[in-house]
Amino acid sequence: MKILWVNPNFLHPTNKGGQIRTLEMMRRLLRKGHAIHYATFEAPPDQPEGPARAHEYSTRLHTFPHHVSSKRSPRFLLELGAGLVSQMPVAISRYYSPRMEQELTALIQRERFDVQICDFLVSAPHFASLSKAVLFQHNVETMIWRRHRDTANGALRRYYFGLQAERMFRYEQKACQQSAKIVAVSEADANTMRSMFGVTRVEHIGTGVDLDYFATGKHEPGADLVFVGSMDWMPNIDGMKWFVTEVLPLIRRRKPDCTLAIVGRAPNAEMQALVSNDPRIHLTGTVPDIRPYLWGSSVSIVPLRIGGGTRLKIYESMAARIPVVSTAIGAEGLPVTDGGNIVLRDSPAAFAEGCLELLADPAGRNRLATAAWDFVAESFSWDQVTLDFERKIT
């Protein structure tokens, strides 16, 4: 097949779950002989790795100039202000490039692709028509924004998130209804899109993991608890603020020396300030390899209250043989079993208890980790996921 794959970001450095999913599948599609044209924004001059490694997953690269503002920049504040009046949700408009839309239209007309992949909803504005495109939905974006609204502190934040949630609903519904087909990353997401947006052409694929890559190796000095995730993604920020302020104090009433590693890129100033006076919390920022932090820790935590899609970090922890304690939302969309291969807890007290029980029971940690490894090893290789994806986009 001749495939057009549109994604606003290069896939290296690989530090987000969606990047991992796309990269692993594209590599395998390329190995099977498919011709893949990758369309994306130009990389900043200080990030040469993206263009240099694009050949690992594509046969041709098409780049377009566009600068996505930093969330710490004055321009981002202006974009938030424009979000009060713009009908396009801010999370989409920040990534929109009129030039990319124009040139992508010409590319599609010229190349006559067999399949067009709109990877993530943010890519959708660059398609003059989605009628021949497969919308690859890593999340139900509307659900994320509604959960932001529901958990926001303060009337102004709730108003703004509510406004963005409504605009995201209208935008996402229109994109889903116009697409030739939708591929979701879980059955739960697929069912949500059917009921929320009134669409029927929805398939779903599973989530994969590279077992060999996460096989136990040399590890960093261990923490009792570890969280792995990009710390510039709002659901991760919210989840870790909730854990540090509401759950960790309950753990330390019984285990005062409990240590925590928060492993992920670009922690914001608020998160840095939150943990700055606690020497038992290690906030790493960007690391070259997350695996040593998993291997060196006792329990992996996923304390998310907001989110969509599926969390690759859960399967990665399982592949690294680290037991997982998660909220129900953190494990949403994954066919896991509470008490069988994961511990699911939602309230601060219950989440703390789940962590404490595992920390106090090395044999119990080993049993849960072994069951979890067996679970992912049996059914969730990237080869299987890619084969399923390939069948569903044709």
C-alpha cells in the first residue's frame, strides 16, 4: 500500500504514549513493504533527531513550517485569550497551519495514496476533506476536556474548560462524522464515539508493548513508588498533584520514609514548587531511558483522574515486571483485572492502602507482577496490534 500518514510531530525523541504507539506500528508497516509518506511540521533547529530518524518509519518525508508555542510563552497566553471567541478549540487551533492544509491538498491530489491516516484529531484541519481518511483516535478528546471541567478548581477555570469542552465536542463530532473510518485504541473508546458522536464506522485496536525492550536490566537507585509520564500533559500534572497532596501524606502516616520518583519531561513550575521541599521526591525531568527507573522501583503508580485512550505506561510497567496501582480512569480501556494483574483504587485512602499493601509484601508484589507479565506477553505484542491495524485501515 501507499500510505499518507499525517501527524504534527516527529516521532523522535520518543517521550509520549501516542508517539510510541504510532512509531511501533509504522516501523512494522514499513518492514512489511508498505510505502509510507510522513507529513509533519518542521523540527526546530535544536531538535535534529526527528528528521534524522524519520527513515526508520517512512519512505518519504514531507515537512511544513509551523511553530507550536510553548505553554510557558506569552504567545500561549494570547492563544488562550483567543479561545474565548474562536469556535475552534484551542487544543486544535494551536496546531493549525493554513500552509500545511494547502500543500497537503496538493500532495494528496498528486500522489494518489491508497490510504490516508489522520493521526490524532489535531491533524484533521489540514485535510481539505476527511471523506477518504482514516481518523486514528488515540483519545476521545471531548472526554478529556469534560473531565478537566469537572475537576477544575475555581469558577473561572471551570468556565474556560467547559467552554473548550463544548467546542471540542462540536469539532470532534464533525471530524468523526466526516471521516471515512475511525480507529480507536480501545473498545471503550470506540463505544463512546458511537454513542457520543452518532458514528458507526468505528473499529478499535489493542495496545501493545515490547517485552524484550523492557526485560529487566541495570537500574537506577530505587524509589518505593514511580510515576512515568510527560509532565507537560495536563492529565498527568493533575494526577500527580492529587497524589502528592492527597495520597502521599496518607502513605507517610504509616511509612514515613516512602520515596517517590516522578519520571517525565518538562515538569512545570507549579509541580517543581510542590515537591521542592521534599527530599524523598525525585522529579527527574527528561531522561534518556525510563526503564532503569521502573526496574529500580517497587510499585508503579497511575493516579489519573483525567484522560482518554489507553495508558501505555501500564503495559510498560507490566513488561518491566513492576506491579501497578492505578485509578479506574488510569486503566480505562485496558482489559485488566483488579487484584489479578493490577490494583485499581480511586479514593485517596484506597489508593494509599493499595500502595502500602504492596510495599509491605514483597511476595505479593512478585505474584502480581508475574501475573501482569504473563497477561501482556500472551496477547499484546506490537506485531499483533499492527496486523490488526493494517486489516482495519484497508
